[in-house]
Amino acid sequence: MLRAVLLGPPGAGKGTQAAKLVDKYQIPHISTGDIFRWNIKEGTELGVKAKSYIDAGKLVPDELTCDIVTSRLLEEDCAEGFLLDGFPRTIFQAEMLDKFLENHNMKLDLVINLNVPAEKIIDRLSGRRICKNCGASYHIVNIPPAKEGVCDRCGGELYQRADDNPDTVASRLKTYDEQTAPLVDYYKKAGVLGDFNGDQDAEALFGEIVKAIG
């Protein structure tokens, strides 16, 4: 049983840790992006509402985002826990999540906050290359392909995502810090925040998280 939230800037390694946690604790990895896409694809009432905002180029309101996420938490596969990724993003969302959990006799076990220096994240993301064909991910220094610009897996062309250039990454980090700093304080006061050094070997980091979960 584990009910947790995963916090961390883009490029902090949340995806790697999420995969390990989901495998170890056999809980669903709940990403807001995935839930939104599923609801929109299935044409659910909440999905139709969300699509109307997205199509208009507007942010989906906090209330609707909370409704979409909490409806997912009521599904059977979440009975033994869940790992939330990308939610909550604001204090309002955190408060709504707390109310929902309290109403269903649940509580968060841990909020996993991955800390990585901004310059390290800029290096990580600006060096990332993605395969246009199969979506495999590489890094020009850390995980280079055998042949420059070519995917080892399928031979597809590798490219740099527009939002992975250094200036855009720096801007994304600034936005993340502005949005998330209050959340870190919120969960620290609640006594459920775990601060972890994300700038270390993935296995060592995972070991620290598992130890904190207990």
C-alpha cells in the first residue's frame, strides 16, 4: 500500500523513479496528461469539458482538473494505492486533494520531492534527442546513439524537441519553481514531504525513496 505524490522539475528523473515505484508497489502511475488524453479520447463528460478549454488555448480550470483526477482515484486499481505525477500543481489543487482523501478515509503516505540543480537539468534536457519514429530517448553525452542522429532501435531520425533548447528549459524551470515552491512548503507543514537529491545514480535515489517509505 502506497499513496504518494511525485514532485520535481522537468528533467529531474521523475519518469525513471515512477516506473520503479509502480513496479515495486504494484500501484497505478497516474499522470494528469494521460488522464486528460484518455477522457478526451473516450468523450467522457469531463473530457468534453476539458477539450473545450484546450481547444480554445486556455488552461483547464483547477476545479475541473481536480474532478478528473479524483474520479480516476475512485477506480478499482487505486484501492491499494497510487502514484500521482503532475498533480497537484497549485495549493488549491492540493487542498482539494486533501479534502477528497479525507472524505474517503485516505491520506498521503509521502510526497516525493526530487531536487536537481537548474544547470544540471539544462544540461540533461538540452542534450536529449528523441526518435521521430519510435519515440526512443537518447542523450548526446550520457546515452548517445551508436551512430549520431540515428536511432539504435529502429533506424529513425533523432531530433531535439523545441522545448528542450536551453532558453526554453530555463523558462520552464522558472515557471515550475514559481508554481511549486508553495506546494513544497504546504506538504512540509503537513509533515509528508520527503526531499531527495535527484542528482545521483537512479538506483541509489530509488533506495533512498524506498527507505523513506518504510
